[in-house]
Amino acid sequence: MTITSNIANLRLTRGDTKIHQITVKNTDGSVKDISSATVKYTIRVLDFLGTQVLQKTVGAGVTLTTPADGILDATLSAAETAALIPFQRYVYDCEVTISGQVCTVQQGKIDIVGDVSW
């Protein structure tokens, strides 16, 4: 599969809803049609254990928003971000599978900051 992979670090406020939009592109920069794709969006604690915090899939937190244009949204609810520990470092990746081929299209670190209103 000739899909690009990129790194995007995130900074989230604890207790806030986050819609993380990702555009899947081919290596030539054109958008990849993801109409037939399965998607896994996973967050883990960045430590020696790498404990999985959550995983989302299409229909369960991931939406193929505009699949012909390669656009998907991973939604983290306010309750899910409230469960994350401020100043703890997390990592995530978004993995797309099309026709049996798996590609990590985006990955990065997530920093959680406290919320005064939380």
C-alpha cells in the first residue's frame, strides 16, 4: 500500500471532547479513498508496559467522515479524556487496513493538561 505515514503530537485538555480528524494520503500526496477501510485508533500509556488505554474502530468512535477524500474522525468523549491523567505521556496511532494491507497513517505523543473546570 502506498500510503503516507506522519507524526502529529497532540495536546488535550482533560475532560474535553476531542475530534481528531485525519486525512489519509497516498505517497504522491493525493487523497486515498478509504471507503472499504477498517480503522483502529489506539492510545497507550508511554511507559515500559505500554498499557492500552482505549481503542476505537469504525462505528465505535471512528467515523469515515468523507471516505472518498480520505477523511476520518476519531472522537474522544469528555468522559474518556477525563480518565486520562494530566502530565502523563501517552502515545497513539491510527492504523488503516484496505484489501488486507495494513498501514499506520498517523502516530504521535499525547500530552494531557488539567482543566480548571474539571
